[in-house]
Amino acid sequence: MEGMPLVLLEAMASGMPVVTTESSGMTDLVEDSHDGLFVIPGDAESLSAAIVKLCRDPELRVRLGSAAQEKMKRYTWKKTARRTEAVFNRAIGIRPETSAGLGTQTSEPDLFAATNPRFAP
């Protein structure tokens, strides 16, 4: 969640449809017309058209907002902390804790890789 605007995350978590640009990693979080709307950066007409579209279409607002809220269930602070810990563990060669509570040296996939395939070894 680092590097993502907190206000966008909070809006999505509360079920609000969002309007954002295709910049600064927003495409990693928002899918256009699925859980939000993309507009052209710096284009006031594009922004106003997206806002008017949401104002005039209550079904679209509900659909986008519900999808956004569902997606945000994957982005809790607890899950983020676990992923961050897994990244640090991976960096120092320690796999996630075993059932005995002790980490071990390994090259096996870790929690972060298991939850985010882009970072799988």
C-alpha cells in the first residue's frame, strides 16, 4: 500500500466509486470501468465527463463502488505488514516462520510471492 494515495484506498474500502488517472501506479490498483474510472491526466473535460457519468448512473456507482470495496479486502494493514515482513525475510534468506516458530534459511517461495505472483522467484 506504500506509494498509493491513502484517500483513494479509503474511498475504495468504503465502497465509493473512484476517478483517477492512469499514472503513479494507479493501474496496479484500479481497473477502468470495473472498480473505478480512469481519466486523462491534466484533462479537465475528461475529469468532468467521468464525474457527470457517475452522477447520472446510480447503477454504475453501485457496481464500481462494490467492486472497489471487494478488492480492498485484499489490502488490509495486517496483510500489508505480513507482505512487508516476507520481503525483508526473503532479502536476508529467511523463510516465513515454521510451525515451531523458527525461521530457517531457504530459497522456497515465501508468503509475499505466494500472494503476489509478480514477485515469485
